[in-house]
Amino acid sequence: MAALKIVLLTDFSPLSKVALQYALKMSGKLEAEYTVLNVVRLDGVPKSNMKLRQIEKTLVSIAEEEGKHLLKELHGYARHDLKIEFKALRGHTVAEAVKRYAEKNKPSLVVMGSKGASSLKKARLGGTTVSVIDVCPAPVLAIPELAHFKDFSRVIYASDLKNVQKELDTIVPFARIFGSHLHMIHVTEAIDKKMDHKKEEVEALIRKANYDKLDFRLIIDDNIPEAIDAFIQHTKADLLTTFTHELNLFEKLFARSVTRHLAYQGSIPLLAFKRW
């Protein structure tokens, strides 16, 4: 099996270092090659300034110098055979630059820090982490600021039950790597005959998956994010996984996305897979 290509986003802040350390501690379970990626944002650089290219070059040089120091630091507490490099990218937004990089380089996973946002920020277009999740074609692992990797013993897999077979084909191999107990849940306002039939279909697919650490539960609640968060607290889960899609403008403006809410809550790491 080829080594996974994992991208670690950094802005050299303490929060991003938490995500870097978390990701590298996962490496004991993975055969992976890491690229630490810093997006040099060009917002605010006056386009009328004739020295624009020199300003850009200077900003990239500064980032590359910081990147060298960061790699030395990461090698200091990672395993000796760590395969890791640093790259600085120009971009007007982090999400745009990461999307462009991921489309070209096809990473297996993008890892970044995540911090809770205010209600005002939730009501607008959202923060950097959510913006990256929205557009990145690769899975995104968002690490909250107080997270420390121990293991993925218990993983919550929140599903809307629209594409269960493909989701299981993606998430079960991941769970096998870490030997995780996978709790698949679906939050619904009520259980009727249609939902009973759907439950039987899902349970049949679970048996077909042939993974004895996988179970399924329906949760009755009209607030999906709160119900999921309560289940996380009840099970003391280590990771939450969801499948998401790129939001349209209406969804962005009104934050109509469960994944958005969960990314903002940030009690445990969130692994967001792109829906096909």
C-alpha cells in the first residue's frame, strides 16, 4: 500500500501547532508522507503598488524561513524516519489556495486547527476551517485547540442515511486501521414506518460490512447538532465523522449545514469527508 499523502495547514500560530502535533502523533498508525502548507495571503497588498511582486516575494521568503524552523521543531518530537516537507503558497484566501493545491496534488487528508466561532460569525460566511471543509475535495480533519491525540477508540459516524453504502466503504477501512469502535447514528424528529424500513436497510448494510465494532442507533431529536454533541459526551468519543458537500450561497448565508455547526462546536476533532 502506497504511503498516504497528508497535508498539515499552518499559520505558525499556537492553534495550528496543536493540529500539527496531533497529526504527527497519529503517524504511529499510518504510513504517511507529510507536507506542511502555509498560505501566504495577499489580501491588503495594494494592487496599484509597483512593488507588488517584491512584496509577495518577501512574504513568501519569511514564510519559508519560519517553515524551516517549524520542521526542525517537528522532527524534535516525531519519529526519526518522519517524511515531511514545507511549502508556502500564494493565495487570497486559505480555502481557495487549499482547494487549488488539493485538486492538483490529490492528498489523502488535510489537517488543520479549528476554533469555535461567535454567533455573529456563524451567521455570516463562516471561519477558515469551515470554508476549507466547504471546498476541499480531500477529507479534512479539524482539530480543536485543546485536543491531544490518544487514540480513536470510539468514533461517532453521523449519517443522513442518503448514501450509506458509499459512506461505509469509506469509513470502515479507516476504523479498521485504528481498531475503532464505530458508532453510526442518525438523528430524526420521529420514527415512522418509512424510517423503520430505512433502519432495516442500514442494519443489513452494516452486517454486509463485516466489521464487528460497528453499531447503529436512531436518535429522536429536532436539533441535530445538539443531539450529536450529547451523544459524543455520553460515549466519550475521540472523533466525529461526517460527509458533507459544497454549500451554495443560500446555505452559506444562513449557515444551513450540520457540519458547519459541528465544526464550530469543536468538542472533539471532526473528520469531514466530501460527498460524491
